[in-house]
Amino acid sequence: MGEDIETNGGCYCGQLRYTVKGLPLLSAYCHCTLCQRLNAAAFIHTLHFANSAFAWTRFEGGEVRIYEVADKPWKKRHRCANCGCTVASYNAKKDEWSVWGAQLDRDNAGKRMNLEKLKPTAHTFYETRMVDIVDDLGKWDGYEGLSNRLPM
């Protein structure tokens, strides 16, 4: 995993909490239509971690709703039953968890913890974007390094 860092996050109300250890396998701004529709956002900061790096620290049986994506049943999204926040997603095909940058813990100034080590390195699924982003990050038609880099 590389670096020995630990990052915590969870839903808005605090009923669901998790910790991730080490650096992510992927950290990117995702523009896929699934993320757009399930998170009601033009794009999200997604971080992918190996199953062994992810652990629930607060996961109460009646406080979570698990949604199995209909056309991708290997993906299960975990949402807080109380505040409705999508907290994490498990991909059984890859044995990986995805968490979202907006749910990572913040310091007293409101900045995300470990941001410099976890910041996005690319824009993924950029062809289905809702907005154009002007920055120095690579734009990919799928996952960074595993698909075509788009000319920008």
C-alpha cells in the first residue's frame, strides 16, 4: 500500500463511519453516468481502495441501506438510512471499496484530512461529463491508464 496513513470518513449524521489505510489504488474525478445519477452531482471525487484497506468503524444494522446496481449487480452502494448520504461502494469483481472525497473527515478549517496525499490525479469517464473542467489533469474515456486518454 505504500504510505502508512489512515483516513476516516462517513455520512453526514455520523451513523456510518469507516477508515481506509494507505494510499488509494485510484483517486480521480469521476464523470460516469452512474456516479452522476446515484450522487446527484456532475462529478465526484472517487477513491478506490483494496478490500483489505477498508474497514467499517460504525455500521449499525438498521442504519444502512444497501443498493445493488441493477445492471452491475457486483456493485453495492451503502447509504445511511438516517441522513441518506451515500457512504461507500463495494465492487465484488475487483474486491475493492470506493469512497468519496466529500465524505472524508475534515479539520477545524473545513479542509479534508490527508488531502495532499489523496488528491485526484485524473478525470475518468470524461466523455459523459456534464461540465467542462479546465485543469492540468488528464482526461480519460474510462479509468486512468486503462483506457484512452482524451486530447484536451
